[in-house]
Amino acid sequence: MAAPSPSSPPASATLAAVWHLPHAPGLALTVLLIGLAQSLAAPFLPLFGINRLGLTPLELGLFLTATAVSSVLISTRLARRSDRMSDRRPILLLTLAAATLGYGLLSVTRAYPAMLLIGVTLLGTGAAAFPQVFSLARAQFAGAPGDLPNRAVTALRSVFALAWVVGPGVGALALARLDFMGLFLLTAACLALATLPILRMRAPRPVPVNAVTTGATPDARPHRPLAWVSLAFVLYGMSMSMGMTMFPLLVTKVLGGTDGQVGLLVGFCALLEIPFMLAFVAARRLPSTERLVKWAMLLFVLHFVLLFLAPGMGLLFVTQAVRAAVLAVLAGLGMAYFQELMPGRFGVATTLYSNTMNVGSMLAGIVSGACAQVFGYRSVFLLCALLTLAGWAVMQVVTRGRVMAGREAAA
């Protein structure tokens, strides 16, 4: 990391500047409530399908896949529309309303066709709330100086991570006390409350595309082939999803651990994400976002290699610390990187980033299952390392032309 310059503001001043950006506290509350809603319901939707509706694994898989495909298609369409609007709030409010209605209806649903219809329409639309709230935030912060908008997006992403630290535990408690009806109604209530700060918000002033900047250096707005950058992030998202799915099985089936140890390790990772993200927000100077993204992908390769080699619980804590550092970059600054690549098109950029994660997750299920079936659980982490390394290699290829051009110019 670059050394701070004498003129750089202290960390406390940077955090204060982020907090005083237009509507930052309200946006943070909305992000927190959206994160809580997702972390309350998402871990228990499969249990609802299997235990309450009596679905087969195939029917559950069809529901999850159909909802994911729907969310990609709807999110992309809404993102393009929001970028043509001077005020993005109506699109965000629409997605939140759809998600609220969707979970409200799930609380009384007892038939698979109804669940499938709710997933494809209302939950698929509601999934767009995540990219839309961050694109709205980026539009609100667009007039801020230097790289403050990027730091603000990362700060909001840390709020989302905080929600996932506490949400699953609260969801488990709600399920035990209130059953699925109470759990889904609580989720709907969080989403309804998330609309209140948005309703109180003023529309941001339009910012010309050529005025949108994220820093003073030429690297702040790199020109990259979006298809190849998206491929790199799909590979990263695929490996992340595969690793997350197989990690509990590694702990319990291979290393002889308990479900409680799985929860401890996952919570440890989520808890560490927050200070890592805030450190990126508060740092006086940072390398370019692109460099941080590439370094994080290499660090993720190390994470999976350590998981592949782990003999017991001690090394697993190290792997989770490494994972937290990686997610602090790729979950926070990764979103900002796509926004840098598409200045002024915040809705499409944020949705494209979100969709790379969704596509990666869709591909991950069958690949990880087949690999584990044939070669065992540990082998999945080796495959994750190779996929992440491939993602890093793609990023190296798409950035090499600019690097070489810079060297020739310097010569």
C-alpha cells in the first residue's frame, strides 16, 4: 500500500467525510435492512421447501434456478431503465415492494406452483433491490471529490456484511419461536422499513458522464473489455459459491468437526470483513482499485490451497481470515470497479457486477456436486483455486495492453 502523503486527511476525517455525504445515514439504514431481510430468509428457504411443502430435491433445485435466472433478467432490464431516469428511487421502491409482497405471500403459501410463481416474479424482481440501492448511492455520491465515492460504496458494503453477521442467528431464533410464517413476515417487515429512508430522500442532481470521476490518476477510469472482466468475476463468483457450499462438508465430513464449529468459523469470517472494509475506507492512500482486485484474486487462490491442505481447525481459522480480506476487496471494491468501468451508468454497472455473482452461483452447484461425487470434498477446493487463478489470468490479459503501453511511453 502506498505511503500516505503529508496532505492526506487522517482516517477519522475520511470516515466523517463518508458519513456526511448526501443521505449516507439513510442509505446505510436501507442497506442494513435489505441485508437483514436477505440473511433472515435465504438460509431457510430450502428448509421451507423441503420441510413445509414437501418438495423433492429436483423441485427445490428448479425453484432456486428459476428464481436466480429471473433475477438476472429482471435486474438487467431494470438497471438499463434506471440509468435513463433522472431519479432512481422509483425503481428501487418497486423492487422493495415486490420483495415485501413476495415474502408476505410466502408466509401463507402451501403449494409448490404458487411458490414457484412467487419466486420467478416477485422474488426475482426483489433481487434487484441490492444493485439498485448501491447504484442509487453511487449516483448520490457522484459529486464527491477524489475517490470518496468508492470509499463510501465500500463503507455501505461493510454495513451489508454486518447484517449477515447477525441475521442468520436472528432468523434461526425467529423460525424456532414463530415458525416459517413469522420468519417470512419479519423479512417482509424489514423490506418495508427499508423504503422509509428512500421516501425521505431528495433526487440527486444529474451529473454529466464526463464529470464523473473516482480519482485524480489516469488509472482511476480504466478502459477495459467488459465481457472479459465479467468472465473473470464469474469465475471468482463460481469459486466463491462452490467453496461456501463445500466448506461445512469439509469441516464435518472430512475433518470430523461439528455444526457449531462451522457456525463459529463462518461468523468469524463475516465479523472480520467489517474492519477490513472499514480499513479500506479509512486508509489515507490506496493502490488503484484494479490492482487491489487482482491482488485479492491471487490471495483467494491461497485461501483455497490452504483449505485443500488443512489438517484441522487451527488452519481453518487462518483460511477464514484470508477469505475475509478477499471479500473486503472483491465484495466492496469489486462493485466500485465496475462503476469505474462504466462512468455515469451506475445501475447497469452495479447490476452487471451482481449478475456475475449470480451466474457464478448458478454454475457452481452442478460443478461442485459432480467434482465432490467423483473426487471427494477436498478436490472441490483445488478446483476453486484453479478457477480463481483463471480469473486472475483473465484480468492480467485484459490489463496487460495498458501496462505495456505505459512502459513503452516511459521508455
